Amino acid sequence: MKIETIAIHEGNKSDSSDKAVIQPITLSTTFERGRDGNYPGGHIYTRASNPNRTSLENVVAKLEQGTDAAAFSSGNAAGSAVFQALEPGSHIIAPEDMYHGLRNLLKQVYAGVLEVDFVDLTNQSLVRESVKENTKLIWIETPSNPLLRVTDISGICSIAKEMNVLVCCDNTFATPVFQLPLNLGADLVMHSSTKYMGGHSDVLGGILITKELTPFWSKIRDVQTLSGAVPSPFDCYMIVRGIKTLPYRMRGHAENARRIASFLDAHPSVDKVYYPGLVQHEMHEVAASQMSDFGGMMSFTIHGSEEKARDTASKLKIFTQATSLGGVESLVEHRASVEGPDTKTPVNLLRLSVGLEHIDDLIADLDQAL
Ligand SMILES: *Cc1c(COP(=O)(O)O)cnc(C)c1O
């Protein structure tokens, strides 16, 4: 089946006796045993599994063309499960511009447990040189947040294979609609389903997808069900609901983003536009080879100071000044001030999460603010 059909049907297992078309939310934390002591419904206790979570995991595993998926209460909890599944003392190679929440997780919570080097993943010889005896994982994030840098997934995965290192790819920005890292050699994919999958800025979630059922995947399952950072049945229902329109929403986001990128690129107040769909983007060719479209996220720098950038953001009326991304409504964010003092993000940079409003209204809004 094609992605639109999978998105609508795969996460909808309705077996209720009242023939509901949409799978109901199963709030029960516990499930009845049969007389033989087995569990005929396939579930025991909701921390271990729940019908709504199983449906979410099934649809996302299919969308990413993986074998299995494990859902978590947030994107960071999903990332954390991968780190927890590694042996203590393992070395991780992570992108130098890793999503700052995961970067801080590694630096603050896993300090002393895991070794991490933050490396420029667009430099493949540097990645190769950074692999050590205890390197167990390379973490990719592409396109990256907020500079929209693009990592060559196949290139990094072939180095990793050679060195016997796992690769996990944060696919939050691209979504499986535009990029399938498991088909490019990654072992695991991670999402903040808070973003495009949920799609409406009203539910937090994270998910991991595996290419194969390996012992490492079993450890991740153990971390999920024993640590218990699992999403509620309602959260799972909301994300499954969002996923039904994901392919259509992504096309709309990408189309609006393409138009805005061209508009900003031609605007005299704009210094540089960071959008992998622009042919002048440094990594456009790599992006075009591994993505079927370029998504709805972009950043741009403004001629002038931090104050000028913040002032422009505050003048926008349709774009709301807020963090996060991937919702139907457009957001703008002064990223450096969110990321803190050790950020490499330019202070005159604004990040846009381009929503699904009419393109003419979005461009008019940017025009009046600039
Ligand atoms: C938001 C985000 C995360 C973290 O997800 P949460 O759901 O906020 O925990 C990880 N990676 C990327 C690229 C993100 O945008």
C-alpha cells in the first residue's frame, strides 16, 4: 500500500463489538486473563502494552518501512531509551548541532555514564577518525535544527557498518513522507511525534523504529516497558489521529516553505536563508538525493543585530512567537536565546515552522514585518 493508505488504516485496529469505525481509547490499565491463565486480548498491563499504543507503533513502523516501533512519552524519552540501552562507558558520535534538548540530556544526565563527541557529521573523514574502540552509536539528525544542515545518511551508515557501529537517525524534520533512513542503512529511526506526526501542537510524544529485531532492540523494549516513560492511551490516540493526514499536511508544509524560502532569499533585509530545497544550499544535492521533498522548516538571518531579528519576530502577526514546530499554525522563534550561552546559532537568526495557512497571507505577514 501507498503511504496515504497506510497512514489512514494501519493505526486503526477496531475490534469492538459495537462496530465503531474509529478505534476507541482503551483507558483500562489491566486486561482480563483467560481460564487457562493466558491473555486472549494480547495485553496484560498498560505499562507493558496497550491497544492504542500498539496501533501507534504499528502505523509508524509501517510508515518508516521498519519491523517494529516503540512509543514513548516524548521525543527526549525515546532518545534516552537508546542511550540507556547502551553499555555504560560506550562512546557516542553525535552531531555538533544536535537538537539542544538531546544534547543537554547527553551532557547533563549521561555525563559519567556515556562518552560523547559532538562532531560535524557533514565531514565524513572526521566521522571516521572519531570512531574509537568503544564507539557504539552514531546519532544523525538531518535536516538539523535550527541550521537545516544535511547529513549524507548512506555515507555515514557505510562508515558505521564498516566499523560495526549502530546508527540512529532523528527523522523529526523530514518525516517518513520525505525521508526513509532505514532504507539508507540506518538501524534505528527516532521521532519527536510532538511535531509533524501529532501535527496540531497539542500532544507530546516520541517513537523509535527498528529495521530489524535485534538484541539491542529487545533492550530498548525493556527500557520502554520497565522504565515506563510510555505515552497515555489518549496521547497515542491523538498521534494516530494526526498521522492520518500526515502525507497531505507534509506536502502543504513543503509547498508553503518553498515559496517562503524564495521570497526571503530575494528580500533585501534578509542575509541568508537556510532551506535545503534552495539550489544554493550547501548540501542541496545530498538533500535531493535522500529526500523526496524538503519539509516545512527553515531559518534565516537578518542584516543587522540580534535586536533587529527579535524586533522582526515581534512584528509578525500570523506567525506566533513560540518554540516547537510541525503544527498546522506557523511559528517563529529567536533560536539562540532558547538554546542558551553555548549555542552556535547566529544571534540574528530566526527559525520558521511554516504552517498550512494560505501562502499569500504568510508572505504578506513576513513582508510587513521585514
Ligand atoms: C522536539 C525535538 C526533539 C525532542 O522531542 P520532545 O518531544 O520535545 O521531547 C528531538 N529532536 C528534534 C529534531 C526535535 O525537534
